[in-house]
Amino acid sequence: MAIFNDFIVGGTYVQPTKYKVEGVLTIEDTPYAFRRVVVVNRQTMEILAACVTDAEGNFSMTGLPDFGVDKVMVIGQEETGNYNAKCFDHVTMTAYPIVE
């Protein structure tokens, strides 16, 4: 237990945690640059996060709350019409501590 001015802090501190989804969008084993990637709730299809891949096809969406195991789907969209969207279902997000 520690005393700071007029506050007494007791118990165990639990580091706040957020979640992230990251990866590389590829089409025919080639990284696909500047394409939209969305994370959706599998049950409601609500869009939870979205981003655009970088020049190497990398994407990362951070700061997401815990939606539970196998509750999200990641969809890489191809806007030219040459390929179908790429879907990753039953995705488990990675937890990371929030640095305050």
C-alpha cells in the first residue's frame, strides 16, 4: 500500500489491455498494396475497425476492445474487380498492454 497526497492506493494493479489485428494481405502469394482491410463482428457484421495496407501489403489495427475468441472476421477487399475479397474467419486478436 502506498500513500500519495490524499489518496491511498491498495490492491493489485492490473495493466489495461487492448487488442490488435495485424498481418499481410496477399493475392496469389504477392503482397497487395493500398487495399482496404476491415474487421467485422462475425455475428452482426458490424464494422469494428478498418485500415488500408501499406506499400508491402502490411496492415495493423490496434486499440481494439476484447471481442472474445473467434468473434471477428478480417476481410481484405480488392477494389479492381479482378479478384474476390479475401476473408479470414474465426480470427483471435492479439492482446497487448497499454502504456500509460
